[in-house]
Amino acid sequence: MALFVVNRYVGDEESVSADKSQVLLQRLQERAKVRELQKQRQEQVTSVESREPDNEIVGLDAEEDSKREVRKKRKHEGSPVSESPREKKKKQQGGGNKGLSAKNAGFGLNKNIKNGGELNPSQERTEGTEGSEGEPKNHQKNANGSATEETEAREDEYTDCEGEQMALVPSAREALPPSSMMVLGSYSQKAVPKAQHLLPPWLAQPKLVQRRIKENLVLLQDVPVIHPKLVKKLQVNRIQSLFPVQVKVIPAILESGARGFLAGRGGYQPSDICVSAPTGSGKTLAFVIPVVQALLGRVVCQVRALVVLPTKELAQQVSKVFNIYTDGTGLKVVQITGQKSFAREQESLFEKSLMGFRSLADIVVATPGRLVDHLQQSPAFSLRELRFLVIDEADRMMDGIQQGWLRQVVEAVSRTEEKGAGTAGLFGQRAEQMPLTAAKADRPQIPLQKLLFSATLTRNPEKLQQLSLFRPRLFMPVSSKQQVAAGQEVEKPYALPEGLSHYYVPCSLNWKPLFLLHFLQRLKFSCVLCFTNSRETAHRLFLLLRAFGGVMVAEFSSRLSPAQRKGTLKEFEQGKIQLLISTDATARGIDIAGVKCVISYDAPQFIRTYIHRVGRTARAGKAGLAFTLLLKPQESRFLKMLRAAGLPRLERQRVKSHHIRPLLSRYEEALAELQNAVKEERTEKRS
Ligand SMILES: Nc1ncnc2c1ncn2[C@@H]1O[C@H](COP(=O)(O)OP(=O)(O)OP(=O)(O)O)[C@@H](O)[C@H]1O
């Protein structure tokens, strides 16, 4: 009889039961694994079958498409946290998308090989095992190592959407097998709603203007607000109907001056007006017509309208339009841009009379620098009666506001006494702009109205605040009536002209001039405007193409004197120059009817630059072409920039090497000539 527990026996029994339970646990685990694998395989098959037709890079495409779909759905639903039931289920299972996507990629790869993709084993291994982040680059290259168009395009899309993918693909932590341990201090994985911009109502709910010109023309006789004299002038200039922006903006400006130019509607201070409309949509006439009409009835010549533009060339262009519509009305337009000497500009602005100084200008068109010079050094130059301040290319002009031209204008407008000027105004000193009150009614003051125009007008309230706008009204472009109703396009900050077809051209540095020649020769353009990022590049390219011969080429940059630049633009307009190589000096506002194609030889750095460059063609509802030469490292950033601006995706245009080969021998000769020309220039400079 055993009085004590025999340890050996107990131990045996325990180990037997432990063994049994271990075996049982193992079996259960194996069964669970098998079940899990079956489920995953089933899911793979159904997802591939349902999403992918016979495609070459199935795995990647399927995954990309599904992500795009999810993204689209989310955007559509406007909910950053919405998930498909399958995604939810997968998350609950703890497997996460990461594992699945890796398998999908492997699947796609196998099929790719089956379809003839000659990938080497090391590639296969990498692609089969790497997670989704590494995949696209491995999938980019075909057997020759060159990226196909489709996959390259996808690469851009992929890399550009990295931020978005982060939100869609679970993080590494999420993809780990489920743990029974609770992680203290961890955060629940809730998507954070995107911060919404809070815009003031006038910016958030602008007046909408149709972007499409041709479909929305309005006959002149259907816009009764325009003075018959001006209607006649428009008709003489072969304008029978108005463009959408003119239909909306002309009445809006005229309405604010309906009681004569001395007071706004109902005697109130008129609202300032901001207009954002695509390049070539007719913004110039949208301010020229109402300003001229408002001043038609003036008795005394005073500066009542001041138009400020960033460059001399633009100022010349706008004065030309003002001259056409003021011709025969008695209104005088004066340009102050530094084109003439300071003294001659003063002579055209005012003259001395018995009563003091007398203004000779009703409308002044100026560049900011020269304007400030006159405000500081021409005491008889008075803005006390100013009624309209037009800021064309307003976003560009705002860049320069820090330089103080606007402050100086505002000071001049509310100046009490003109030093030496004998033009004592009828009205008192201007007070700060605010609604009319009974207390102020006995002392009327000329309302100053600001009119802002640009194809790329900012909606940044902070920037606009610099202009001290008074109860402003904003006009923005939209594409269709449905979008107007849905208020969709208002979110898009920029719009391109309807007739523009634009492409990007992948290119290497050495081939750029040849590509340019190719476009000129093959497409037979008679009027091509080519942009470079610096005047040095413009000059060298000009020398090279001149040496190449066969092309009527000229350059346009600050290397030339104002007179030379004026002459060059004239010759280009007359068709005497086939290719104009220019810096961004001609990117804004310049209106040359015959420009059929714009080539960005150097990629533009900013979206606004791109919009203005390509906007030199496809004007007034016509068709136009634009090509942007891009080096490989520039592609992704450039396409991302366009997408961020809400512009449609650019198509790629390839230039085949057999198109270039015939140009090569002559090109090499031209390069040698360029070297000599550059040397000669250097020695000339030194001597
Ligand atoms: N109603 C119209 N009918 C026919 N042509 C017009 C009309 N309005 C303007 N145009 C022409 O359209 C062209 C483009 O106009 P404008 O230069 O005013 O465009 P814009 O909007 O100021 O462009 P950008 O933003 O590039 O300065 C000009 O040649 C102009 O003469």
C-alpha cells in the first residue's frame, strides 16, 4: 500500500493527457490552416475573374483597378471611411490587404510569364514576394528593359497616389496576425476626415460662367445693355456675338454704374468684381466695353480708369483695344509703360493751363513700376477722380503687391491736395470704402471699383485680402449646365480652353532640339511659339536652329530692347517668323491669332505658367495644340502638378527615332556652328 503519491505515475498520466491535447490542438490548427488557405484561394480566383479580362499584367492591374475603384467609390460617396463589406470582413479576419496583394502580384506575374513576358528568375522572386509598395517599379519594365507606355503611365499614377494608397492599404501593424494581447496606449484605426477649406461665401459660391465659348455665344442684339455706339464698333471689328464671360461680366459692371459713373447702384458703393476665365476667352473686352461705356458721358477729362498690367507688351495690347473702342468718343487713352521717355509720358498725361494743370487722359494703361514713378514724381498726375481700377493678370499683379504699387495707388486716390495741381475736385476726399450711410449722404464721393481679371485667379482669401476688396463678386468658369447645377467644377481652380489638345513628349536632354525640329517639319506649323525657362536657353536654341536652317526663327526675351521685341512680335503676327523662341515674357496675355502650336521646350515649373503658356493657342474658341518636352525625372512631378490642379490627364506623344535620324547629320554641323557663334559672342563681349 502506498502511503505517498508516486510522482512517476502522476507524471506519466499528465504527460499522456498533455500529448493527447497537443495532438488535438495540432490537428485543429492544421484544419484551420487548410480552411484559411481554401478561403484565400477562392477569394483570389473570384477577384481576378470578376475584375480582370485577358490582361498582361493581371495581378498588378487587378489590384490597381480595385484600388482605383475603391478610391472612386469613396470620392463619389464623399466618405473617407466607407469600406466594402469584403474589406471589412478581411480586416476582421486580421489578414489585411497586404498579404492578399502580395499574392495577387505573384499571381499576376505567373500569368505574365505565361503570356510571354520574359522575366528573369530574380525578377520573378522579387515580384512574387514583395509587398504592394515595391511592386509597381518591378512591373514597369518589359523584356527589353524599356518601360511600356501603359505601365509607365501607371507608374506615375501609382507614385502620385502614394498618399492615398497609405489610407487604402492597411499598415504593416494591421497586417500582422491577430494577437490576443491588448496593446496598451494604442489608437483605434479610424480614418480622419479631410479638413475642408472654409471660404467666405463670395468665394465659395461664385457666379458661374460657361467655359465653352462656341456653344454659348450670345448675339449682340440680345445684350441690350451695351450702348449702340459700342455695338456698332464691335460689329465693325467683326464681333457679332459675345463670349460667355462678356455676357455675364459686362452687365455686372454696367449695373454697378447704372446711375452714372459717379455712384454705384442705388447710390451705394459698387461691389468689386473678380473674374477667373480661361485664356483666350475674351476677358479684355469684358472690361474694355463697360469701362468705355461708363465714361461715355463724362464732361471733364480726368483719369477715371486705371488699368495695370505686368508687362509693356500686354499694356500695349490692351491700350490698342481701348483705342479702338474710344475712337470718336472724345475719351483719351494714355499708356505709361516706359516705352517713351518720362518727360514725354508726362506731356501726354497733363498740360499746364491758366487754371493750373489739366488732365489729358481719361484712361491710363500702365505697368506698375512706371505708374509708381509717375505717382511719386509727377505731382499733376492725379487719381482723385478714379472710378475704375482694373487689375489684369491679377494673380501675377498680386505677386508684386508687396512691392507697394497698390498702396501707392490707394494713397493717390484718397490724397487731399494735389501738390501744384489745379484740379480741385468736385467731390470731397475719399474716405475708406464702406456702405453708404445717412451721415455720409450729404457728401458724395466717387466710388472706386476694383475689377480683377485672370485665367488663374487665386481663391486664396489671404492673398485676396491684400487687395482690400469691397463686397466682391466672383465669376468662375464651369464646363456644362449639369455641372453648374451640381456645383461640381467650382472646386477646380483652373480651366483650360475648350479647343486645346495638349500632350507631353518624353525626351532626353540631347534630343530636345531635334524633337523641336521634328515637330516643326513633320507637322508643318506656320506659327509655333516655343518656351524656354531662361533667356540663355532661348538664345542658344535660337542660334542653333538658325544654324540648322530651313526655319524662319526668332527669339524673344529681355536680351532684346523693347523696340526689338515689339518688332519681333509684329513679324510673328504677320507670319514672317515661323518659330518664335521665347522666355515666359510672352506666356501671359499675349494675343496672337495665328499661333497653332505651343511647345514647352523646358518644362514649366508652376501650374500657372503652364496654363498661360498653352493658352497662347486655342484662343477665342479655336483649336490649338500644345506639347511639353519632359525629361524622365520630370514626368512624375509634372503630371502630378497637373492632376493636383484638377486638369485632365495629359496624353503621351512619342517621337520615333526614324523620324529623327534624317536630321542628325545636319544637326551635328549646326552644333559646330553654334560653338563658333558662342565663342564669337564671348569675344565680342570682352572687347
Ligand atoms: N465676342 C468676341 N467675338 C469674337 N472674338 C472675340 C470676342 N471677344 C474676344 N475676341 C477675341 O478673342 C481673342 C482673345 O481675347 P482676349 O485676349 O481678351 O482673351 P483673354 O481672356 O484676355 O486671354 P488671356 O487670359 O490669355 O489674356 C482676341 O483676339 C479677341 O479679339
